[in-house]
Amino acid sequence: MRLIIPYPPGGGTDTLARPWAERMRGKLGQPLVIENRGGAATNIGMEAAARSAPDGHTLVINADNIAYFPMLYRNMPYDLFRDFTPIGYMAETPLVVAVNPAVPARTLRDFVALARANPDRFSFANPSIGSPHHLGFELLAREAGIRMVQAEYRGGGPAMNDVLAGHVQMGVFSLGSVTQHFAAGTLRPYAVLSSRRSAAAPDVPTTAEEGLPRVVNALRFLVLAPAATPREAIQALHAATVETLNEPALRDQLTRVGFEIIPSSPDEAAAMLRAERDRWAPILPGLNLNLG
């Protein structure tokens, strides 16, 4: 069996998917081999999964921002609601604004003041056009009234590496992928894009605490299979997924780095995808992204 991750290695999706896939081996009776296929805002990996045989031997994990991609891109290589069947949601992690420690501003409020006074002086590492990280930044820039240069990447790992190196000043990352860098002092956290603080980073304020209450976004991950996969296979994969996510060792490992386990049924996942699509429908036009 194979698990397609439509991102390069090293990002938040890997942080969740790899330990889960390793423990799924015991439930499936065979390895779940990971295949990173990044690029084109996850469309390369998603298209590969959509075209795979619907025999229960190919899965793909992604964040539910894919639900609103048809509102961003005119030429989608797949139809999420036609070409895929959800197995279930897995976990959620807040997004967090972080900077290279060389940035002089110590807080998000201070950075906003600095960026307002210096348009286009600072740069933002965009891991993927249309990603929750990207849209979280666009919301931040709109609400804060700042303008920054965007550097585009093919995933969270490469984007994070350039912020760590100081080539780019700011990034929006999944909390689960950066807690170790906060502890090491190699990244400075500004705020989680959430209405409440995270237990994995209790000292990091929320965007509301920093004066930007409408800048809220999170990464919610789910696993899917090609649409014609037999219902009995979907149910078996769902049961194995939930059982694995509920293992205390895995739950503890993921919670410590910022994930909240939120397993759902296949039908609940389908409804949640539709709700995410509908949530962004009135917001996206105002961001003027013009992605083509």
C-alpha cells in the first residue's frame, strides 16, 4: 500500500503522517509506503491519487483547504467531491506566525508597526499558493494593513529552511512542525492564528491577543482514497485509522508537538469538507489573489 503526501518532505504533513503510517502497518498487515509528491499547490500528488486504481491500496493525506481550491484555480486536474472518498479527518494543528530571530520586533504588534513603516522591506515565505499558510498570511496582511514581498516555495520544509537561514524573515507554519525550533531559539514565535492558546505552546499568544481577532486559521488533516474504492475497504481503513490515532503513545507524541486528534467518520468528513468550502466562499474574493 502507498500513502501519497502531496508536499515535499519536512513539513507539518510529514510530522503527522509518518508516525501514523508506521503504526498503521500492524493494523493493515503490510507497510504503508510514503510517497512525497509535492508541487503545484498539492495538485500533482492529488491528481496522482485520483488516477490510482480504486482498490484500497492508495491513500492520500492533505489539509482540507483543498475544498476551496476550485475557487482559486480555473484548471483543476481533479474534482475533490467527484474523484475522492474521505476515510476521515485525523488531526488539527494551529498555524503560527514566526520569524527569524534577527528580526528586531519582539512581538507581532511591534512587527506590524515596523512593517507599516517600511512597506516591502520584509519578506514572507509562502509554502504553497492557496495553502492555509498563504491565506492566513493574506488575512494578516489585510487586517494589519502591511505589505511584504512574498517568496514562493514548493512546501513547508523548504519555506522553513529559508526562514531559519535568514534569507526570508517571516513564515506561517503549522505549529506541529516548528515547536522544536522555538525551544532551540532558531525561530521566534509571534502568535497562533487561533482564538485560544495551544497547550503545546502555552506561552505563544493568539492573534486576538495581538490585536488581530479576525486572523484565524488552522490546518485540519484528513485521509482520502479514490472515489470508487469499495465501501467495505473504506470502512476497514477508517477503523484502522481511528484505532491507530487513539493509541496512547501516538496521541501523546502528536499532542506534544501541537496536534489535536479529531477523528471523524467518512460521512462526517465529507460534510466538513463542504463546510470548509462554504466558509471561504465569501472571504476569498476580498483577498484578490488572482492565482490563475
